[in-house]
Amino acid sequence: MTAVAGSDHLTGLASAEDRYYTRISPEPAFVERAEPTVWGDRSSAGMFGAQELIAHERDGFVQVPGLLTGDEVAFYQAELDRLANDPAVRADERCIIEKSSDEVRSIFEVHRISPAMARLVRDERVLSRARQILGSDVYVHQSRINYKPGFGGGGFYWHSDFETWHAEDGMPSPRAVSCSISLTDNHPFNGCLMIMPGSHRTFVSCVGETPEDNHLSSLTEQEIGTPDPDSIATLAERHGIEMMTGEAGSATWFDSNCMHGSGDNITPFSRSNIFLVFNSVENACVEPFYAPKPRPEYIGARDFTPVR
């Protein structure tokens, strides 16, 4: 692999075998994206309008205020509380506890644990938007609840989801999209999602080999697969940082290669959201590109059945 030294030391050339190489070079690199962000026909009818799809192509994300009604928000908030307090769920390996407390951090594969979440995945307001962006049938690559409670909800360091999904799950290209649905008001001060607009057009290869069973530690605090400070600073200077604030019930759709993260929540105000990842059935995962074996299916699905 090649990384160019000097002022352009972050610009790299992809290998002949894999354009999006990562975790194999002692130096980080920038690889410019070859694929589109919106794969579907922008003029076709759907939940997204043409201008929203143009914004998603440009920025790598688009926000949808009021995706859920107030009654629906209350319903899903109650479901989150039920799951977090269910002893069987807490004992399940799919439930991740905060590193510094006994609070639930995340629950993975939640659409298979909760019938309510399974219905949400199939909801036309959600599913049709995923199909519009990806231009095909889709399946759920990952689903989870992020709780981020007040007074201690841990943050998520800067990263590209695609870097991990490519390296550890075997996702061939960034033809996947995430939908983050807020169940609490998202403020600048309670650990809201932050995205660098336009960063989805640049893949950042990371330094450090993937250890065996990396997911056992990365789900509480990710280290391998996070960019180096110089790469993050370069992208931030190039693109800036936007905070995804909004009222409960709003949603943010963002590309799998967006550079994003969130800070710790030290306020009394929790920040809970439902996180759904849709991948194109034409982009189904293969063997991991840079990991000894695939992560468990509850983190990276190996069932590519289209959602109907």
C-alpha cells in the first residue's frame, strides 16, 4: 500500500485487490470514493423529495423532522424502558453495558428481540426511504438502541461505520445507509450526533491490525478502526462539523462512510435513539476484508433476506 509523504501524507492509493484498504499500513491514507451516495432515481416518487436526495448526495446526510408522531414516540420510549429493565435482555450478549456504570449502553439486533422494532423496520416511512437511497431492495445489516443516559452516557469517538463494516463484516462497498430515530430531544449539550458534511466522499484508512474478537471491547469503547488525529483534523478543517439536533420523533439518515461521532452526556437529559442500518441486497457482505473472522450475526447480519 502507498501513502504519500509530506503535506499530502494522508492521500493514498488503493490496492488492486481492494480499493478501501485499512488496518494494514503503518500510515493512514485518504481514498476518494468511487461510488454514488444516492443509488436510486432522484425523479422517482417516494417519501424523499428530489431536493432531500440532492442534499443527501451532497452532505452525506438528510434530516427528517417529525418522522414519528408524539404518540409513537411515547410508545417506543416505553419499549426502550421495558427492554432496559428486562433481566433476560440484560443477560443477553446483545445487551452492552456502559464501561463506567451499570447503565445499558446499547442493545443490538433489537428488531429480532422486540416485535415493535420489527414493525418499525418494515414501516413504509422508513423502508421506502432506504430503498430510495440505495436503489434496490434492502436488508437490515444492524439494528440497535443507543441509550446514552444522563450523567454518564458514554460518547462514540469519530469514525466511519463503513470502515468497520468493511474490515470486520465484509461489506464490499459503501452502499448502506443508517437511520437514527430520536426518542428524546437532541440538544447540542446532551451528546447529540455530530457529522462532518461531505466527509462521506473520502474513505480514511486506519492504522492498527484487527485483534481477535475485537467486538468484545469495541462496543463499549472503540479504538481499532478510529482515525488518527491528523486525519480527523484535516476532514474537520475541510468540511466543518454539524450537530444533528432536533425534537423527539425526528430522524437523521446518513451515509455509511460519513465521519461522525458524539460526546459524553454529562447533563441530566438522556439522549436515546433507535439505530437502523440498511444495506443493499446487491452489496451483501462477504468474508471480512481485514479481520480474522466475521463479527457475530447480531452485530453484522449474515441473513440477506430483503425486508418486505
